[in-house]
Amino acid sequence: MQAVVAGDDRDPFSYLGMHKEGGAVVVRVFHPGATSVEVLQYASGEVLAGLTRVHEAGLFAGTVGTEMQAYRLRVTGNGWSFDIEDPYRFGPVLGELDLYLHAEGNFLRSFEKMGAHPTVKDGVDGTNFAVWAPSARRVSVVGDFNGWDGRFHVMRLNPGAGIWEIFLPNVGPGAAYKFEIKTQSGAILLKADPFAFQAELPPKTASVVAADARLGIEREAVGKGPHADRRSPVSVYEVHLGSWRRVTEDGNRSLSYRELAETLVPYVKDMGFTHIELMPINEHPFGGSWGYQPTALFAPTSRYGSPEDFRHFIKACHEAGIGVLLDWAAGHFPSDAHGLHTFDGTHLYEHADPKEGYHPDWNSYIYNFGRNEVRGFLLSNALFWLARYGIDGLRVDAVASMLYRNYSRKDGEWVPNIHGGVENLEAVDFLRRMNELVYGNHPDAITVAEESTSWPMVSRPVWLGGLGFGFKWNMGWMHDTLQYMSKEPIHRKFHHNNLTFGLLYAFSENFILPLSHDEVVHGKGSLLTKMPGDLWQKFANLRAYYTFMYTMPGKKLLFMGGEFGQWNEWNHDTSLDWHLLEYKEHAGLKNALKDLNWLYRSRTALHVRDCEPEGFAWIDCNDTEASVISYIRRGADPDDFVVVVCNFTPVVRRDYRIGVPKSGRYYEAFNSDSEFYGGSNVGNGGCLETLGCPMHGQPDSLSVTLPPLGAFVLVPEGR
């Protein structure tokens, strides 16, 4: 009695509700504020017994005959009376197998049981709640339905697994809730649900019972995007949904998921991108984190609509033939009081030692990848987005921070692994397991690592000793080539190596060439402002750079706004500057990028061997004085090839000779200096004829005209 009244009973079901004791059936009810409680026969509503108040805090008890039966309660207070279901008459939420799998870290579909799930139990509508908090003295579900009073709906603890659970009758979709956790020291914590499938609109922080958690919708309901593997064309448009386009006439609000389905999706399709990559849409309290510090990993942010609305957006993408990749922040979580930090009063999800569990750069906490239940939580989340929303792939954020124990730490600020090394062995095991599960359960999905170090075999199979990712961002290529392009053309000959060095390791991984959001924030300037020269030269430089990017080995990724030459740095609180498309330079750049996408997709030589050394050969990479490079991209068929020439100076070079692998006629399939793109229209006319003279180790050669700050693609006639 004292434990129940004090809110310290870990198993209130053993005391409250209906119980057979000796030859009698006893009902006990704890309802603070009530003056009387009656037990009603469930079917007829007949009063079986009035209960006696046995404790002034609101505890009532009494006998109701000798046989167990279904019942309801009539609770009366000062000026009010209502009939309710007793949550303590319902059975457990989780089974023994669920608890066992959770404890060993293999509860891979825990999203089917953990969190809040609307259901019908014994003919009664309600919601199952389950949460992991093994060190708590007491856990209650609180919400509008009980006045946010933790004394009402205390949960049952499954001691071996540390999971608390309860079925709350007549609580359904749309109900806001949290878990009130009483720690061992007696402190009261109010925590959002780690498995929440929906959350309140920030700055509110409560979890919300999601309607579609009842449905168990699987991937087939939203379809699939295009297959993406090493031999497929993969061109990714990276998007922050809240700032792609805003409605200025309506308070500068962001577009909703459904509005984005009507605007973003057709735009991406027309531009020729194969995939949209969403910066994290997991619910996050601080918009300035761009989603990379989520507090609800299972909930699409309510900033743009409901879970059903988000699923509608994914389905629209798939119907348009566009795949969807989701940025997944599984390395760390924020310090917000309602989040995972010290969830049950202990360091449950994070390491207790700040040298392992605290990330100083981001003021966040690092998951304890060595703990079974934490690992299972994250693995389940990875599979959740693929299974329930039909996401086509995960781009794992900040992988380097997960792999290295000394990441961004000075000597003495980190803890070595068991072998004395810097590698985070537990995180390595976690990433390998995650990739095995993703590809094992969803062979058509992909995983991508944002990994900036020389860690070997990131995108090689686990069975070969790799981390198991499908692709890795090529941060080195991005850094070197942007540094080169930022130089004045007259100085580029001294930095020629920045263009060519990437080919020394281009096939050591399955690379994606990223020009991501990270390159256009924090004072780095936009891509266009990185380019030197006057207005014409800036645009010519960027068109040539995009041509170089789209014809180099590796899949492609471009952050929104880059396609039309955004001048301003990206700002998550404002829209992209779409009005710039009124100017011919910006419209021309957009046209060039669009044509490059379709050229990349339609020419197998430009994508089928992106990840194989047989797909690339230099013609001449040594013309440093002229800052010109030329190369061949090959497909699987020996006759399937294109020739690419890039001139990174503003000098028109006529009668410039290059070797080619086949005699005959060639035509320009693309020229970045076309007047259609805002260029000076210097090029090679409709067709070129080989000279009959070998050069650059090739059997024949061409005499070409190089446009200023331009690049072009030549295709043999008949291909």
C-alpha cells in the first residue's frame, strides 16, 4: 500500500486491479482526488460493490464476490463522476521472446512493440506503451488524459529486461504523452518516448500517439525507388525540406510534406536527379541543428506534417521514379532534458565516462555501442525507416566520429580500446552489423558513409573485412578540386595535382562525389562565390567544374541551390533564391546541370564503371602549363566510350591535339560553353574527323578547339 501511494511500486499490477485472494475476489484502485469508487459489471453496468477508502491519498479496496470477471469502474469526486476502464485489469504488452531479444540486442523489430501503439485489447480501444528504463524506481505514462499526474498510470516493470509497460484504455491517436521517471535518488524526470512515432510541433516536446503505428504499413505500400548499385547512375539532390522553398506570402512558412510532393518531386524529376537525399527529418528540438541532433529517431518531424503526410511524400517520389535517401544521425544525441541523456537517472544510452560518452564539438552524447540494448535500439531504427516508410537508403552521418575514440580529442581526453588503440571496436561492430541487416533484409536499399579519413574498406563487404557500406563520400576529391577551382586560372598550373590526385585512389572505394551542404555554410561561401573572376568567369568556371564532376568516376551529389548558382550561403531559415532564375546566367547554369544529369544517366560509359578502374583512362593529365586535362570514360562494351576535355583557363585554344581510342568521326554531346548555358559558344561544330596520327598512346587523334573555362564531351559517331 505504501509503495503504491508513494509511487515506488515496480509492479502495481500485483496489487491494483482484480485479484483472487483466498476464496474472495478483491479489487483495489488508486485514484487521487476521488471520494468514492464503485465496481461495475462490464456487460450490464450493474454495481457489484462499492470500494472502501483505505488510504487518504486515494486508495480504495473491497471484495466483489468469489469469481473473476470483466468489470469497469465508476469514479466520483467533488462535483464529478464518470465510468472508466481500469488499466490494471489488462495483461502484459510484451512476450518473453520480446524481452529476451531486447536484452541480447536482437530485438530488430522492436518498433512493433516499444513506444506507443494504438490497439484493441479485450474489446477495448486503447494504446500499448512500453519503454526501457531499468534503473528507474517508477515509470508512469502522463498526458492530457490524466492531467500529467504520474500517480495515475504507473507501469509494470519486466525486471530482467528493464522494460516498463502498460495498456491504457481509451487513449488513442493524437494523444500527447511523456514518461514520468522517478530515479533511484527520488528525482522526477519528464522524458519523451525514445520510440515515439510522432512528436509535438517544436518548441513543444511531448510525444504523440501516432495513428499509423496501428497499421503496420510495410514497404510495399509506398513502393520503391530506382535500383542504385555500383553500375547504376546515381545522381543525388541533397535537400533541407524546410528551406528548399518557402511561402513568403504566408509568414515565410516552410512547405508541407504534401506540398513538397507537388513541387519538389516534379522539379527533381525534370532536373534528371535519380535520388533525393533528405537532411535528417527525425524530430529535433533545435532547427539550427538541421536535424543532426534528433530526440525522436522514429518520428518524422512534425514541422512539415504528420507521419501519413511524410509517407505520402515518399510514395510521390517513388511514383516519379525517384529514390529517397535519409541522413541518419546514429553517432550521437543532444543534451535536451526531455531526450535520451541520463534517461532513467543513469547513463543509459551513453557512456558514463565523458571521455567516451560526451562529444565536445557538438555538446552532445555518444551512444554506448557496446551495450546490447542500445545497439538493438539503433539497429531497429535503421530497419524501421526502410520497412515502414520505404526509404531507399541511409546516409550515415559523421562516421569518422564513430570509428575513432580520439576523434577531435587531445591526448588525455580519450580512452583507448582494449588493445590500446584509437579504434572504437564496438562502433565498428555496430556499423558492420547494421550494414549486414540492411542489405540482408532490403537488398534493393543502399547505405552511404560520410567518412572523411583513410579508414580502409569502408564500402567493402563485411565478409571481406570491410565496414559493409554500399558507398562512401569522397571528401578528399571534394576538398582538392574545390581548392583548385578557387585559384585564379593563372595560378592553377601550380596546383594541377589537386585535379589529378584523386584518381590514385578513385577505385579503392565505391565513391560518391559530394558537393554537400557542408561546403556552403559557416563562412565558406556558396559554390558560385568560390569561383574566381568576373561574373562571366564565375559561371563559366562552375559549369566547367560540374562537367568535370559529372564525367569523373564516382556517383554524384549536389546540395540544393547549387544547380542554379545561389550567391548567398545556405540559411536554414530562408528559402533558396529562386528569383535568380530570372537572370540568364543562373538559368543557363541550371540548364547545363540538367543536361549533365541526363547525359550521365543516358551514357552508360559515364556510370556503369564508376567504381572500376577499367572505366577510366587518362589521355593527358600532364598539360599543367595550359591547365588542360583529357580522359576517356568507358562502359562494358569496348566501343562504348566518351572523350572528355577540360580547359581551366579563359584562353581559347585552337588546334589542340588529343589522342583518341578509335578512328572515325566524333560529335559534341555536351559543351559547357554553349550559349544555351550562358557561354561564349566556342566549340567544335557538329562533327570532328580523326587525323590518322597516333598520340598520347592512342591509335588516332583529333584536333579540337578548347572553349575558355570550358569542358566538353565527345562521342564517337554511331554511339
